Amino acid sequence: MTTAEPYLETGHEPTTPEGDTLLRRWIVNLERSVISQVEAMGGRSVETDAYTATDLGRPAILYNWLCLRRPFDNLDLGVVLREADEFFRFADAPGNGTVFIYSVWPTPDLRPYGWSLSGHPPLMFLPAGAKAPPLPVRLTIEPVEDHDAFLATGRVLGEGFGLSEAERSTLQERFDERLLADRRLRFWLGREDGQPVCAAGAYVDAGVVQVLAVATIPAARGKGYGAMVTWAASLADPSLPAMLFASDAGRPVYERMGYLPLMRSTLWYRPR
């Protein structure tokens, strides 16, 4: 008679305290922020022990995605991908934007299952206590608190991220005051001589500030505006560390601010 080996915990079980490690805090914060925003804009969400998934029901960058809660080594790949197919309704929603899978861990090759590799965005960390430099003379930064500021922020994000017309339409129709019903979420808008040019958001939860949606319109780039609006978001709660996942192009900007690269995560995508 053989005795089963005891289960080896990974530190990412449902029973693991959310403040157990910095990585655990990041995952908890990230999934809550996306669920909060998608549900505020009328979308769907689901949570399992293995992942969270959100679907806005329309083309929308990084709102339609699945975020892994545990390494793939501890998951049944076939089950997760089959459930993803069912949740995102690939067969019933052709042309309805792009779906992403995000993992802070390396993953198996998902190409045989219809997914394409977007890349390995670096996860970055800024210790608490950082200080922002003075603003450039022509730039002002304000918290987004009224409808006009929301509309301007949506336009900046659409242009800054180079979104498709369908994705920009989603932002214009649904990026509004409903998002801030969750007081953990805040946005800032930067103006050059009164004209909206940059924006960023922050979500404060699980003992960390997540910096999100950092964008500068093409005509205003190269002036340090993106870094300054990132500072506003990073210091949403100065007593907490800030974290974000960056593009390789944006990484040098964050490193000059004092952000440290912790690890590379994994991002897959699939059109539907």
C-alpha cells in the first residue's frame, strides 16, 4: 500500500493571505481592479480557484482577459482553456475584439490551442517613500472627477494607445463616473497649456498601488509628461509601494523614476 504524497503548496492557494508576498498582493490587486472596472461598465466576470476572467462584451484593450491565479504547473491546461473558450464565447462573437491571458509565471506554448504570444511584459516595483520631481512649466495635472474630464481622459487613452475605432468607441461610451464608484480607483489627466495630453490611473488595494492606463498622445511625447502623470498615480497612497507591468518601450521611463524590474510576466492573445 502506497501513501499519497502531501500536496506541496505554491503560496498561491485560495487560502493564502493576500498580503503574503509582494507578488500575491499584485495579483489580488490586479484582478480586483479589472473586475471592478468591467462590472462598472456593464460587463461579465467569473472567479475560480485557478483564474479570474472578465468580458466587457465589446472590443476593449485588456478588459477582456483571463488572469491566472496559480502557475500552470498546478493547473489542468485543457480545463482552463476549455473554460476560457466557453466564457469568452469565441464561436458566438467573431470580430468582437481581442482576448488576453495574463500570467505572472511562464506558461506552456498555447499556440496549438489558437493563442498567439503578445510578449513578456516586465513587472516593476517602486518602493514606498519616493518623491516626485517638479512639474514642467507648461503641464498641469488634475484628478479626474467630472464628466468633461472623463471624456477628455478617454480621448487621451484612445489616441495614446493607438486603439481601434471600435475600442475608442467603447471608451467614449463607457469610460465615465461609474468607474469611480469603487473608491480604490482614481485617474489623473495632464494638460499642456490647457489641452489634454496625458493620463494615468491607480488602483489601491491589497497593500499596493497598481499604476494603470498610462498614455500620452503622440504630439506631446518626448517632454516627460508620461513620467509626470505616472508619478501622480504612483503616489496615490505615498505610504504604499507602487507596481505596474510595462512595455519594453516604456520600461526605461519607469526605471528613471526609480521603478525596479522584478520579473517578466507572460501575455497571450486571441482575436474572436
